[in-house]
Amino acid sequence: MNAADIAGALRKQITSARLATNDRLPPERTLAEQFSVARGTIREALRRLEETGFVERRPGSGTYVTYSERDETRSIAETTRPLELIDARFAVEPQMVRLAVLHATDFDLAKTEAHLQTMESGDDAVAFADADDRFHLALARCTRNALIVWMMEKMHEVRSHAQWARMRTITLEPAIIARYNRQHRGIVEAIRARDAEAAGRLMKEHLETARRSLVEATS
């Protein structure tokens, strides 16, 4: 094994929580025996991990895990650009609403309806954005798929950062809010009608509208 391979193996142990934040790694000698390599190879592997923020080497004490999944999520959320998020949503949400057609209960649909009515009750950008987040998460919960809910929660964490406040100010004018509301209403009606293809198509159209709005605002 070379240093890159060993760094990868240790990184996997850290991200899988076999080694947790603040845990001390075994001494270089022990790692060299474990991987059957020279200590110089271990030092190079640890250097790579330190450069990428996974560990910290403390002279006279040892090497400690500094990686935190929360930190990585925060970093991704802070650096993801608005158009990157829209593209990720294209990969998830059309199929998400198709699954909602199959699994949504009356209770689930009542929750989405409540958020929809909140959005339809005014044209304040901040109130609309908050209800919009809740609406799309409610659609995710209609799928009864915990992984999809988790992915949507992570996507909405991205929208909590400062760059999104500026985007909302630029893009969420009364006319676009009214258009989004019509699209949201159509998606809910398609789910109620148990029309998976219509729901997926309408969600794609909704995301295309959002993407065009972002492109126009940033061009």
C-alpha cells in the first residue's frame, strides 16, 4: 500500500465513525505494522489527512481526529452556489413527487395543503420562502422514504445561508411568487389525483422556472 491508499483507509474509518472526533490515532509504529509499510509512508498518509482537515498532529501527544460530519455539511452548505442547488433538486424532486403519489396519506396531504395556503396568503418574500421550505419538506415526507427526507433537509440547510437571503430579495417578487403558487397548487392536485407522471412533469416545470429566475437575477 502507498500513502494515498493508507490515507483513504484511515479516512474511511473516520467518516464511518469508527474513529470519532478527538479520538487519538494509534502511534505511527502501530499503524506501520498494521498496514505493513515503513513509518515514512505512514507519516506521508497522516500529512495528507492533516492537509484535508481530517486529523491534527500534536507534537509530543499524537495524532487526533478533527473531522466532524457536521463541519463538512456546514462547509458544503456555505459554498454551494444557487444554481448547483437547483441542479441537485432536479435530480431528486421530480422522482420524489412520483413517490408521493404512491405513498401520501390524507394526513400528509393536509400538511402540504396547510403550507400551500400559507404561501398563497400573501406576497412577502421572507414568509413565502419559509413556507416554501416547509412545503417541499412536506412533499418529501409524503414519500415515506427517510433517505429522501434527509436529502431534502440537507438541501434546505443550503438555503439557510447568507447568499440565499440576497437571492430571495432579488428573485421573490410578487409576480414570481404568484407563479410559484400556481405551480405548487398543480403539483398537489396531481398528487391528490394519484397522477405520478403529471406530478413529476409539473415539478420539473417548477424547477425550470426557479432556474430561469436565478439565471436572470445573476446575469
